[in-house]
Amino acid sequence: MQKTLLTILGLSLASSLMSQGILDQYIDEGIKNNISLKQASLEFEASLESLNEAKGAMLPKIDFSSRYTKANGGRNFEFPVGDLMNPVYSSLNGIIGEEQFPQIENLSLNFNRTTDIDNKLTLTQPLFDKRITYQKNIAEDQAKISQVDVSIQKRLLISQIKKAYFNYLKSVKLVELFDSTRSLVEENLRVSEVLYQNDKVTLDVTLRAQTEIGKVNLQIAEAQKMKNNSRAYFNFLLNKPLESAIKTEDETDDPTLPSALPASTKEREEFSKLNLGLKANESERKLYESNNLPNIYAIANYGFQGSEYEFSNESDYTLASLVLSWNLFSGFQNKARKQQSIIKSQILQSQEEELSNSIQLEAIQAFYDLKEKSQNYISTKKMIEEAKSTYDLINRKYQEGISSQLELIDARTNLTNATIQNIISKYDIRISYADYERVTASYPIENI
């Protein structure tokens, strides 16, 4: 019994953490495959296309149009050419004595051509339009915000992957411990039954041993459920089949814990996002102000007109225009939009102060949580030493017939519980440290 218990203790004290190499591999896999991060990356790509669209407004635009018109009726213009010329023609005929000049009728002209065709290319080039510049600036800032969102999501995902993995390792070690403990209590039951059959102990000793087996089975079921759930969640983060096996690798070194709070938490990506939002809002305000400025465009047309489709020197034409447009009054809409952007800027500035306080609070909480987990881990190591010494002492007394089986079982239970707490606290340090890295932005993500 003592040898089996020492095996349990040895397994617990050698509880392993995966190596940094395997952890990095899983982090890389999660960043490549995680669905939420893919969505954030696609949104960033879409923002880049919006930026390209805004830049395109500064380039010349060329349009082609073709118009074919069939007209019938419409406004007529009466031209009294007969009334004007016929008296002259009559006088001339009288002078020469012959009807050399016939009488003519008045003309009725239609403004619409019966058939009209117009094919043209139109080139439009903005020469002065401040709205285009500010729209490009806004799109550029929005693209940078989307890029920062990717970094925020990436940092959160790394923390989630680490915590999920350590939770899985914790459950694996607990299952191994309870499996070994079950072997121990089953051996205890076998010995108790032999002793009872030989009238060395009473029935209650055997019943107590059976009860211990039931308790261990409950612990195994709970640990197995924790193992299955943590494995499924970890694979969910990596976008893998939920039942996929997870690699583990032993590591004996504990993480190097910070001795004090970081001097600043300004490395968090959320600050960059807020500053970019303020910058984009300033460009938006200037955009509304620029609506009061004149806009100048150069427009050139080249095409062919006529009553038939033909492309010749007689039917082609060119037009060049310099167009100035100036909005003089728009019902105070620009003023209202400008005021909205000013109010929005004030909101963002107040959010900056709130964000700073919030992140600082997160950092304080993460630091002291990590400090507590470290102290707990040190305490559990002392608990194991004390529980092991107690168990060794009682086991010797039991072998000599001085102590009862109840005392031995209690000593074994205390040692098992101390080992459980040691496993939990050791992995809780890693889980808490993953949170601390995210909150303080101390984990480098630039090259991931």
C-alpha cells in the first residue's frame, strides 16, 4: 500500500506542462484556423478594399455612353418663309415677264430629330474637392482600426488557447491520480475482506473500504467529464473535430512570475483603436466642413453624333469643360453633422479615460490573482510534505497493529486531497499567468 501511494505522490509531483514548442504549435494552428479570427481578418480585408475605393475617387473616371433616339411629334416651329418671299418672287416675275420664281409654302420645323444617335466617352477629373481627401483619410483609419481588431482578437485567442490547454492538462493529471487511487482502495478492500473472513476485523472495516471505492469512482467520473469538456473546448478554439487527441509534453519548470505591477498598460491594442477612432472622427468633422467649399472638376467628351451609326470626321465632336459647383445652403445639415462629430469626439475622449481605468483595474486584479495562485501552490507543496509524513507514520503504526484502519484511510485521504490541490494550484498558476499576459499585453504577438 505504501509503495502504491508513493507512486501516486510521485506522479502528482511530476505533473507535467506542455513544452513551449508544442504550445507555440497549437497557438499557430489556432491563429490559422480559428473561425472568429478568420472573420476579423476578412473584415480587415474588406476595410482595405474600402480604402482602395476611397483612393480611386482621386483618379480620373472614364465613362462610355451610347444613346439612340427615335422621335415622333413634339414641338413645331413655324417659319413664314412663304409669306416673306412670295411677294418678292411675284414682283420679280412681273419685272421679267416670266414665272421664273415659283411660289413657296411656309416651313414647319420639328425640334426633335426623327432619328438621333450619340456615342461618347466622358473623362471626369477632380481638380479640387477636399471631401475626397477626408473620405480617404477616414477609410485609412477605419482599415487600421480593423487591423487592430485582428490583433485584439489574436491576443484574446492566445490566452483562451493557453487556458484551455492547461485546464485539459489539469484534468488529465486528476484522472491519472484518481485511477491510481482506485487501485489503492481496491487493494485495501481485498485485504479487508481477507481479514474479515479470518475474523481479524469486523464487518464495518470492509464496508468502509467499499465506501471509499464509491467515493473514488465519483471523483473519477467528475474528472473524466472535466477532461472531455476541456478537450472539446480546446479543439473548438482550434476549429478541429471536438474529439481530436491533444499532445502533451512534460515540463518541470514553473513560469517566472512578475514581482510587481507593470509601470504602464498602454501597450494594449485597445488604446490604439481608440486613438484611431479619434483621428477618424476629426477627419469626419473636416469632411462636413469641406462641404461649404467649392469643388472644381475638369470634364472632357469625345464622341460621334448623327442620324446614323457612323464614325467619321464629319460626325465626331469634342467638348471640354471646367465645372465649378458650390453648395451655398443645405438647410443647416452640414452644421448639424459637424456638431454630431464634435459630440462623438467628446464621447471618445471620455471613453479613453474609462478604458485606462478599466485596463489598470484588470491588471491589478490579474496580478494579485497570480500572486494568490503562487502562494497557494507553495502551500500545497507543504501540505503534501506534511500529509506524506503523517501517512508514513500511521502506516508504520498500522503495520505494527497500533493504529486502526480508519486512521490509515484518513491519512491516505488527506494525502490524496493534498495532491489534488497541488495539481489544481500548479495549473491554476499557468491559467492565471495567461490572463496576466493578455491584460498587460506582455505576450508578443507581432510575429505570430
